[in-house]
Amino acid sequence: MYPVDAFLGQNGMSKEMVMENSEQAYLIKSTKQGRNIFLNFYTRRKLLGVIFILPTILFLVVFILYPVLSNLFLSLTDACLTKKNYNFIGFENYLKLFTNKMFLKYSWNTLVWTFFSVIGQLVLGLGLAMLINYQTIGGPFLRGFLLIPYVVPAVALALITKWIFNGDYGIASKWLQNIGLIDYKQSPLALPGGAMAVLIFVNIWRSYPFPMLIYWAALKGIDTELYEAAGVDGANRFQSFWFITLPQLKNTTIVLAILRIVWTATYFDLIWMVTGGGPAGSTTHLPIMIYQSSFGTFRIGYASAISILLGIVLFVCIIYYVRKSGDFAD
Amino acid sequence: MRIRENIMKQTKIYNKPNLLRNCVLGLISVFFIGVVGFPLLWMVVSSLKPATELFKSPPTIFSDTITFEWYLDAFSNKTVVRYFINSLLVATGTTVIVIVMATFGAYGLTRFRFFGRKAVTVAVLSAYCIPPIMLMIPLYRIIARMHLNSSLFGVIIGHTTVTFPFAIWLLISFFRSIPRDIEEAALVNGASDLTIFFRIVLPLCVPGILSTGILVFILSWNEYLLASVLISQDSMKTLTVGIANYISSTEINWGVIMALGTATTVPIVLMFTAIQKYFVEGLTAGAVKG
């Protein structure tokens, strides 16, 4: 063990122990006395650490914490973008929401959208992670290629979707028309069920790379001896997948699922740009409802109430996630 | 090291020469390369087709003639050029601000011990989970109050908000991977804390910082929601907002749109390919631990 390591507070030894026991610590102690008149070593380091993260803290408070609290406050008012003043109206916005039938429908849409998107991307992510884990020839190329959707701009994806599912000229629409799933010259984006299905499919295409990477890292971390032991016991490949791989990936899956639920449930860009929430509100989910209430009808108090309700559900997830990956803070 | 050994072992176990297995894996790989590549390829191909081919039914995969007319069309429009410049400025500004703050922040959080350190780390992690849609209204009000909604600074602030937690999160894992021993050696030899940071840690972290920077650039370049909300002036819009306006209009000029989409996507994909190795390392090193 390095005495200086302890000095930096790594292994929880008290300073006195280190100071007394180690020669090198003595060395540092003497340098310290020679060089710093005002502050001793520890105070100086602490102060420096605080200075280093001060911008971070300030930023988090002003642009994350304040907005979240401000949302909470706004949701209790009748604030409107077009008016300067607003009144405190208690829980009226929430009451209005709960009696609004559309809110229920849009919540259901959010649930469908999130559920199928997350399941899809986790399954696909795991499958492809196993593929790039086994693949030896061209492995890095395959991995690199499969990561590309991670950075394709949502707007580009939206315009591709609109183009290939265009009723008249779209190639995918043509395929669907040929196999008889939809009528001639029709676009699946114009059908209530079809639009949601297409959007979920595109969203899975867009977002599987992240789970794939994380699963890949987790797969590499599984102790090979487990597989060897299973092999000796006569397990086939499916059995070792079912009884070793899956249980070993349980925690990774939980954390990933939470993260992806939070991001998918609040993901706005794709749906907005492809269908704008239509046809007939069949792809409107809560983020689009928030957007429409704030910049369509300007009722930001009402919109805040929706985002708080959505936020409360996600907040539980976030807390759980932070606790689960708590060893992140070592 | 242990992971590397595991890979070696796993490869040995599963890669007994087996023609059938290799063929099946190869086929699956080709299938997924097709699924991932087709939409992007289709965009590029469409942007190079003349109008007669573009609106042919049934569509042809490769057209006989290649034309750059849509690109010329798109970039002869001054507004489009303006959008490009705006996006470039916003993404660069965001990257600089985020990287400076996140580098200091991540270093402070990984190398110093002080009261509240853990709380800040947890706060960063939580901030990472807070979606832009929930920050949209308050940010809009803050920016409007500061009278920044007709300049690019408003969007830069917005993009900083959504990219900063991710950047600091990645950088923390990069800093963790740099062995402390070097810094300790320097400390024992009498280097000051700042010397250590600027002369030893920063040079070692250049790949990590650079790739995080490029990633922030990409995220900011791709961002749509906040950019569309925080800018009220047409000439200040970013590329994503501009394109989104084109595709939501009733009369869509598909050729130009495909050219714009290609011009937006290709540089980003190339940049990402360049840093991908570091991105994979950073994300898989400490990221989501079970």
C-alpha cells in the first residue's frame, strides 16, 4: 500500500496513522511546512476540490434544480405564456387533468409506446451484444456499424421514415401494399394503429445501440468458469444461456430498463416530427401533450402539471436507478 | 486484464471450427447490417436521384443517372447555409463550455475528498436522468427573462443543460481509468496540485476529453426540442429545426430534404466513427454497473 494513497483518503486510514507510520508521509509533511504558510495540505486539497466542482454545482442548481422546482410551482398556478401575471390556484390543474378523458388516452399511448420500445430495444440489444461477443471475423467492424444509429439525428430519421413510408412513393409502403397489409396507395402512418407500430419500430432501430454496448460489457464480465462448469455438466448452449447468462445479466437489465423507460417515456422528437401526434391523436403521448399545452395553447401551468405527473412516476424510477448504481460514487 | 482473459477463453470455447455456426452467424450479421444500413443508404441514394426516378412507382433501388441538383438546390438557399452555420456555432459553443466545466468537475469529483462530494456525484447522476421535456418550460422562461431568445446563447445554454451531465459522467469514468500512482509520484516529488492537473492528468486524458467533446458536439448538433423552443427568430434557427419545419409543411420537396438529411447525417457519422473506440471504452468501463 502506498502511504500517499492513504494520504489522498483512499483507504480510510486516519491521517495520524499515516503520518506516524510512514517515512514518505514525513517527506510530504516537511515539504508542506516549507511551501504552504497559510493552509495545511488537507485544507488546501479540499478547497481546490471545491473550486474545481464549483461550476458544476452552480450549473446544476441554476439550470436543473431551479427548473424542476419552478415546474412544481408553476403547476399550482394558472400561468399562461401570453399573460404576465398568474394566480395561485392550488391543485386545480391536477383535478382538470384527472377529469380529462384525453389525458387518460394519452397516458395509455405513453405506456404502449414505452413498453414495446423498451422491450424491443433490450431484446435486440442483448441479441446483438451476444452476436458481437461471439463474432471473431470482422467483429470490430460489425460493432462499429451497429453503433451508427446511436448518432443518426432524429430529424434525419424522421424524414427517412416519412419518405420510406410515404403512401405514393415510399418503398416500405410499397412492400406492405404488396403483401396486402395495407391498401394500395396507402401509408401505414395514416392508420391509427399503423402509425404507432411504425414509430415504435423506428424507435427501436434508433435506440438499441446503448443497451447493446452495456450488455456487451456485461457479457464480457461473466466468469467463463461458469460456462466451463456447465459444459462439463452437459448443459447445451440454450441451457447455459438460460441458467447462466440471463441470471448474470439481471442487475444490468434492471438498471438498463429503468434508464430506457425514463428516456423513452419522455422522448419527444421522433413522434413529433413524424406524425405530430396524429392521426387523430393516436400517437400523442404525454410529452407531446406537454408541448401542445405550452406552445399550442400557452397554458404553461397546465403543461407543468402534466410534466410533474409524468415526472413523479419517473422520479421513482430515477431514485431506484441512482441507488442501484450507487457504487458509481465509490 | 481479467476481462481480456475472459474474452480469450470465451472465444476459445465457442469458436471451435464450426462451419455451420459461422455461416449462421455470418448470415445474421449480414441481415442486421442490412436493417441498419438500408434506411441510411436509402436516404443517400434518394438524394442522388433525379426527380423522374425519385417519384417512380415501384421505386428503383439504384437509378441509372446520378445527379447533384438537389444539393445545389439546397445550398443555393441562403437560409439553409445560415442554418448550417448556426448549428455549427451552437454545437461548438456548447462543446467548449461543457468540456471545460465537466473536465474540472470530473477531476474534482474523482481526485479530491471533501464534504458533499458524494452528494454532488449523485446529483450529477440524477441530473443525467432528467429529460429535456421537463426542463423545457422553465428554461424557456429563464432564457426569455434574460432576453436571449433571439440569439444563439439561449440554445447554447439549453444544450449545455442536456449534455453536461452525460459529459461529466463519461469523463469521470475516463479519469478513474488513469492510475493515481503517477499523480502520487508527482506529489511526492513536490509538484503542486495545479501542476499535476495541467501537466500530467490533462495530457493523459486528451483522448477521453476529445472523444467526450465530439460526443457533446454530436448531441448538440442533433438536438431538436430545446433548439425549436428557445429560438424565436427564423434566422437563428439550427439545422434540425429548419429541416423539421420543411418536413412538416404540406408541400415537401423530397429531393432537397434528402440532400439536407444526408448533409446533416454524414459528417456526424464520420465523426462518431473516429472516436468510437474511446466512446465504447468510456461507456463500458464504469457506466452502468449492475
